[in-house]
Amino acid sequence: REEIKLMLDMMVVAMQSDSTRVISYMLPTVRVLQSLQARLNPHKMSHKASGELDPTSIHQQRDRMLAELVSGFVRKLKNTKEADGSPLLDHSLIAYGSTLRQGHGTSDVPMLLAGHGGGGLKQGQNIVYKSKVTPLANLWLSILRHVGVKTNQFANSRNVLTEVGFS
């Protein structure tokens, strides 16, 4: 928990100081599970995710811990001010998700978008796309186009996600 919190805090400082505005971070899943005294590695854990999960399961503990850390990160971006006084979150676009699911499937993975990406993005929505119809690559294409990368395709993308505010 502390290792991830420190990394997220460093990301806020890096963005606030304009050291960078692009960050990719893969959570240390093995360390997360070790901190919860889980005996399963992430791969084996994904195969044991079927059925009803009780609130005390390792899956639920992991998900709660990561949700708390990510929400703290977003809150810190919202409370950190840019030089013009606006929240750093307004100028950020945070994409958070996981493919740590049941088995090896990568369909229907949940994604969280936070921030306005400098403007134009609609927040406060829960959009559920048709299973196996809208590839996740559409999101990555949409983000690339939003930040000025002139491309019409990313992996197996088909469209820009206009309902989120991308154009």
C-alpha cells in the first residue's frame, strides 16, 4: 500500500512540476497480494475468481485497497492547483483498469476515466458497451486523438468513443 501511494504521490508532483504529463504505471500486483497475505500469484488468482465473492475474500480486499489508492490519487489531483488556479485534474486524463479477471478473457474489462483531459470530456457516466463489439483499443485511439496524435487506428480499434466526449 505504501509503495503504491508513494508512486502515485510522485506522479502528482511530476505532473504539477511539468516534468511530464504522460505516465504509465503497472501496479505491483504480486506485492499487493503479498501484503494481503495471499498465497496465490496473480495468474493463479485469476483462475479462482469464479462464483460469489464474500467481502472478506482476497479478491475483495485487493479491489478495495486499489480503489482506495486510486480514489486518493484522483482526489489529490483535484486538490492540487495549476499555476492558473485550476485543478490539476481538469488538465489530466486518468485511465485505470485491469484485466485481472476470471481465466484468460480480456472481454468486458472495467475501465475508469477521471479528469477532463484539458476539456471536452463528459464525466459522471457509466457506459456499458456491447460485449465483444467495442474493443478496448477504441478507448486508446480516442485518447491518442484527444491529445493531438494524428492517427486513425490503434490495434483493432474501429471508432472514437464520441459518447465520452472524444471527437
